Amino acid sequence: MTTFLSFLIVALVLIGIVQIVRIFEIASKLNKPSDKPVSDQDNKYNALALLIVGLGFTAFVGYSFKLWGHLILPDAVTLHGQGIKTLWDITGILILVTFFITQTLLFVFAYKYRGREGNTALFQTHNNKLELLWTFVPAVVLTALILFGLRTWNETMVPDTEGATVIEVYAQQFNWTARYAGADNQLGNAHYTSIGGVNTLGVDINDTLSFDDKVVREIHLPVGQQILMRFRSQDVIHSAFMPHFNVQMNCVPGMNTQFAFTPIKTTKEIREEQEMIERMELVNSERAKKGEEPVEFDYVLLCNKICGAAHYNMQIKVIVETQEEYNAWLSEQQTFQSLVSAQ
Ligand SMILES: [Cu+2]
């Protein structure tokens, strides 16, 4: 009954609005016995409304940067991330400058050159100078941006990985496991058909390279050292996403994918930065409202491909530390061989 009455009220309100609009239409015809459908006054009000809405929208874009700008990701903590940030900043500045100039001109001109009694439009068939200007300038700017983008892409995606520390990240619904290559810095072969018992990654137990591999549930990275991360997936397509590192790579069943990067800031260093302290104060004040314990900042590797019901919680902690701390942690981890023999 309540639903029916609600519908009835909405319908009556709509009918009322239509009738009021009709009254205004008829009244304006009676007041203005003119053969012109639009008067100068109408044009002025419409142009003014357009100016207010247009400039209001443009101003809101600027205001939203000020209001929510602090919520965007902090600068990437990797070498290649700095190159991406420069490209992002230059592209963003170009787009925003163009946006604010063209939007302002669009709405100001719509007001300035609104329809007026006796006004005629300027009819211009061709202008070589203008044609050259708006072809040549965008062509040069876009070519420079694309060349810069290609260079950044190549530096990011095809770097020299000689001497990089090799780590495998294994995806499955709904968790991540990491495998370190051990002293030989080479991962043993693995295939899903070998999965069984403690061998959850399907590592080939007869491959001598796998003997010193270490399977762990937390990713540790030495700062300033190039990392070659290799990805595999057991079931569906996942995507390993490390937002603070500008790193993302799909993990595809039956395929090996990889991403090389060099972390440049330890977890301890970023926790001490003023910007991060303020961010975490914001996070913890929200947690406190829900009665949750405060947390410290940690880098994280997330799944960025909707891979199933618990996708939202598919993550693994990432710790960037000094080479000494990393060596000490790695030496404490059990090798694959001792893990299998203890079974
Ligand atoms: Cu996933």
C-alpha cells in the first residue's frame, strides 16, 4: 500500500510540473504577441545560465583537486616509478592547462556572442594561418609525448635484468605465495602437475636448482637492489598489483610473466615521512570510529583482477629493508629441500 501511494504521489507531482510548465508557456504567448520565438532577453538568461554552470563546473574541478588531492597515491618508491611520474606530471599539466583555457573560452564566448537582435555571425570560409596553428601545435606536442612515453615504457618493461634478485610470486584463489631462488639465484622448475602435500607450488623436487628455493608467505625486498619478479597462477587470471611501486602484471595460468623493478625506499623510511604519518592518522581515525585497532603503514601486493568471491582480500605484505636485514631474514627461511624431507 505504501509503495502504491508513493507511486501515486510521484505521478501527481510529475503531472503538476507538466501543467505548471504549460501555464507558463501559454502565459508567455499571451504577454508577448511576437512572431519571434526567442527574444534577446531569453538569450541573455540562457547564456548567463550556461556561463554559471560552465564556470561553476570548471571551478569545481579545481576545487576537487584541492579537496581530495591528498588521497591520491604518494610518489612511487621505485626507480622506474620516478620516470612514470615525470611522464604523468607533464601529461597532466598539459591536459589541465588546455582544459582550463578551452573551457573558460567556451563558456565566456557562448555568453559574449549570444544571439542578439541585428547581430550577424562572421562567415569565414578558410584561414591558412589558423589551420596551420591548430594542426601543427597538437601534432608536435602529441609526437613529443608519444616519444617520451615509448622511452619510459621501454625503460620500464625491457630493462637489463642481469644480476637481479629473482623472486617468484604464485597466485591462487585467494592468496599469494612467494618463492625465493636461494643462493644460486635460480628458481627450480615448477608445474601444476607436481602439486601435492607441502609442495603447494608444484616445484619439481628432482630439479637441483629447486633444492635451495625458499617458499614464504611474506615478500621481503632489499632496498636499492633490482628485483626480477616472476608470476604464475594456479587457477584463473589474477593481477599482481603493487600500487606504491608502480608495478602491475597479470598472472596467467599456463604462462610465465615477469616485471623487474628497483625499490628505493625502505618500509621504515616511508613510515617516518610526514606525508605518510598524516595519511595513517586519517586511516586510523576512521578505524577508531569503527572500534578497530590502529595500524602501521605497510607496502602490499594486491590482486587487481576480479578473480572470485574473496578477490577483495587477496593480498600479501611486502617489506622493503636494508640488504643486511634482508639477508638475515632470508637465511632464517626454510629451504624447499628441508621442507619436503621433513614431510
Ligand atoms: Cu586474484
